[in-house]
Amino acid sequence: MHERLKQARKNLRLTQEFVAKHMGMARTTIVAIEAGKRDVTAEELAAFSELYGIPMEEIIHGKPTDAGKVAMFARAFSELSDIDQNEIISLMRFKKRHKGILNV
């Protein structure tokens, strides 16, 4: 789990310092967690999940779940403007209509 937390942070290009401040921890605590030298509490796991936008199940088990993908999409989609949301919906409809044609 510690490697997944470290990789998630790096994927988002967040510094250990930023994560520590956001989580209300010392940077050395983040270092210890990412090195596997300190366990993560349930509350901390929930906070990492929210900060990194990754479901707790994925952090714990390492494999994305459909529910996690849907939740991540819903969260990102809800932050878009109405115009951008409509564009995404149109793109999804286009892809669905043309899937058979495009996959020939």
C-alpha cells in the first residue's frame, strides 16, 4: 500500500511537503508512510483517497474497480462547466453510435 500511495502522489506531481500540510502531518510522517515504516489509519486512508482522487479499495488492493472509475469520472465531470459537460456527453454518444464502424 505504501508504494501505491507514493506512486499516486508522484502521478499527481504533489510534493511530500504539500501532502503533509494538506493532511496536517509532518513531512517525515509522509516519508515514513511511503517507505512502509508507518501504518496508515482508516481516517488517514480516507484523507489520502480524497486528496489523490483514488478509491480506498484501489489504494488498499491496487486494482481499479469499476465503482472507483465511475466515482472518479463523476467527481471530475461535476467540476466541469455546463458547456464542457455537454461536450463530453456528445462525445460519448458519438463514440457509442460509431463503435461498430470504428472497430471494424
